[in-house]
Amino acid sequence: MAVILLTGGAGYVGSHACVALAAAGHSPVLFDDFSNAREDVPDRLARLTGAPVPCYRGDVRDPAALGRVLAAQNPDAVMHFAALKAVGESMDRPLDYMAVNIAGLVTLLGAMEAAGLRRLVYSSSATVYGVPDVTPTPESAPRRAVNPYGFTKIKGEEILEQLAASDPRWAVGVLRYFNPAGAHESAMIGEDPSGRPNNLVPLIARVAAGQLRRLEVFGDDYSTPDGTGVRDYIHVMDLAEGHRLSVERLLAGAPGHVLNLGTGRGHSVLEVLAAYGRAVGRELPYRVVPRRPGDVPVYCADPARAEAELGFRARRDLDEICRSSWAWVRGQAARRA
Ligand code: UD1
């Protein structure tokens, strides 16, 4: 049983990882600046896990704030979720992305080293593959930056590789997420983007909730079965389990790993819309608009290495993703009313 510090722990993936860790008997500690998380998430997590979840407010670019939480909580490992992650925004504000995602990582690593702590699980992204030559994509595929966000994730991976090569005491788990979606089954935590969402499932949720008239489908002339883009949607609780397995492997003394976290199965935009419609109980409206610049036809994980190295396998399907998302969105609407 370990104490795990979660930077960005009040955010979407971090909060679900917190639940998975607590359920396995670990003690999660949150560090978050609440720039893209609600203030009441730590309370919700405490109710959900049945125990208080210590939470420190701070920015990953602030070494003193990091030093304080490391000294006070003496964690056994860190999961680093705190980062910016919107592709379009990264093209408008590349320096912010470099400051938070790259300088923030380096600051965190420095604070960890000063505290004698060298076990880290790093949130990377399938975006490091750029436009992949092969799908399902294995971890050995080349990395290519196609926007500043992707650039920062590749640089993060490279920094961690250099560090681990320079000092074998570092054990790093690099986890490349495909498309996380859905919510915890309790509907007490979920994805809650501030402002207009960019990603498909939260946008469909807005259509279902009547906040958006219809979904705009970005292109139906791709070389896919129904012509719309195909992605590997992974339930956020499966993703959370992957993080728990990764950190447990590092805590057991393993040297580190680079792993895709996906299901290995792709679904088209229209399949996701239909599945969400089933969860809601009615068909949801859409119209086809031109392709979104920079989109690729198909993104899908080769999940074999994660299964071989961690015994990880995504268990929840697209219907469960949609049902849990809808339960969360409806619950939020009821709480706000
Ligand atoms: C996007 C990012 C990716 C990032 C990931 C996680 C781009 C080009 N890629 O991935 O780098 O790692 O989010 O945050 O932004 N779609 C519609 N209509 C919409 C929204 C989306 O048809 O209104 C389609 C897209 O064309 C795509 C699929 O839905 O085929 C999924 O889109 P999205 O949720 O934005 O994820 P990615 O494009 O895979």
C-alpha cells in the first residue's frame, strides 16, 4: 500500500485514477491548480472513496509548492497528469504549452529528485504518433509532432528517457492514452471541461442535454467503413486501472515501460453517436460538415504490450462509456438545477 501523489489529481483522468488507487488500498494525494477542475472534486472523491483525500493547491511550475507537498506527504511515487491538452489552443498559445507541459515536468522532476523520489507515471498521448503509418499502432511506431501539444508530449517522453538513462534509480511509466471517455459508475465524477468541449463524447453529451442543437460530424469521406473518423475510445476507469497497474509495477522494482492504453478496437463518429443515442433512448441529431484540419482517418492502439507487461486489458465497451457519460451529465444538470 503506497502513498501516490497525483499532479492534476482533481482533473478528469486524475480524479478517476484517484478512485482506482483508493479502491486498491493506496493513499492518493492531490496537487492541482484548479485551472480546469472544480473546487468540490476533492470532497466528492472523499465521499466516493470513504476517506479524506488530501489536496494541495499549487502549480507544477512552482518548485516551492511541490517541495511542500513532497515533504508533508512523503509519497512513494508520482502520477503526473497536470498539463494542457487542447490541440487548437496549443497552436494559439504554444509557449503556454511549453511552459506547463515541458517546464512544469522538469520542475516536478527536480523537486522529486531533491526529495529522493524517482518513480513516476507520465501521462502521454497517442498524439505522439502524429499521423501513424500503421494502425493498430504499436509503441515502436515513430514519434512525430504535428502540433505544439504533440511536440510537448514528445519532449516530455524524451526528457524522461534521458533522465532514466543517466540514473538507473529513475523508474518511469510512460502511458500513451488513446481517446479517454465516460465517467465513474457512481456518476459523482466525470469529464467537466470549462468552456466549450473539443472532444467528441463531451460534445455529444451537450447535444443529448439540449445545450447544442446537433453534432457536427467532421467529414464523412474518409476511407473508413462509414466514411467518418475512427478512434479507439477507452473508458476512463479502464485507463485509471492502467495507471494503477503501471505504478504498482514501478513500486515492485520494475525499471519502467512505455505503453499504449487503448482497447485495440476503433469506432466511427457515427457509431459513437448511435451508442450515445441508445444510452439516452433517442436518436441524436447531426449534420456532416467539412473535415477538421489535421484530423486523421483512423487512430487505434495496438494494446498487446500493455497486456504483456501489465496484464492490462480494457474491459468496458462503448455502450458503457456512453451510459456512464450520460448518467454523469444528467446528474450534473440535476445538481445545478
Ligand atoms: C484530439 C486531438 C489529439 C488529442 C486528443 C485528446 C486533434 C486533431 N487531435 O484527438 O491530439 O490527443 O484529442 O484530447 O484535435 N469529431 C467530430 N465532430 C466534433 C468533434 C470531433 O466529428 O465536433 C470527430 C473527429 O473528427 C474525430 C473524432 O470525432 O474523428 C474524435 O475527435 P476528438 O474527440 O477531438 O479526438 P481526436 O481527434 O482523436
